[in-house]
Amino acid sequence: MDEYISAAPAEARAKLEEVRAVIKEVAPTAVEGISYQIPFYDYKGKLAWFGLQKRHIGLYIRPPVIEEHKDDLHGYKTTISAVHLPLDKKIPVPLVKKLVKARMKINDAEDRRPARHKSRKGGTPE
């Protein structure tokens, strides 16, 4: 992740570091990595990605988080799984925290589900 950020244009590095710091603050046990060639966090499953685009930083969070927070996202360009954080504006730290926490809550709930039975060689469930 350090390499990704250091390879970014100088004017974008501080904002990338800020997004990184916010995610790490909210999810200190999340594992950092690179996925789809951009920074990625794993917390009991896929938590969040972020990446530099021409005019924005894309914050990518699996559904249904974006849809569930559409009122909070008024004024931001969004897709089903992304929020565009314009490079010419401050990073909305409270909003990023809220979105990451929402995905963590979903991941926590999904992690508590009982494990499914694995099939034996013959394909018969245990």
C-alpha cells in the first residue's frame, strides 16, 4: 500500500494517506493489502478499497452500504458500490467512518453465521 500511495502524484498523496488513516482508525484489526491493483482492507471479509482516479478518490464498499446511506451521500457521485471523493474538496472524514463502520457491522453479522457443512469426497453432506 505504501508503494501505491508513493507512486501517486504529490498533490493526491496526502488525501490518499488521509483515507487510509481513517479506515485504519475505524478498523484497526483490518488487514491491508492490494486487490484489483488498489488498496484493500479485509475485516472478516471484504471491507473496503480506495483508489486514485483523475479527479477523485474512489471509495469502494460492497452493497448495500451505499444504498443504505444515500441520504448522507447527497452531493457525491455514487454507484452501487462506490463513492467519488473529489480531489478538490476535503475528505469527508465522518462520512468515510460511517460507511466503513456500516460495512464492518455487516461483516460482523455474516461472520457469526454457522459454517456450512462441507461435502465429503462422494458429495454427500456431513
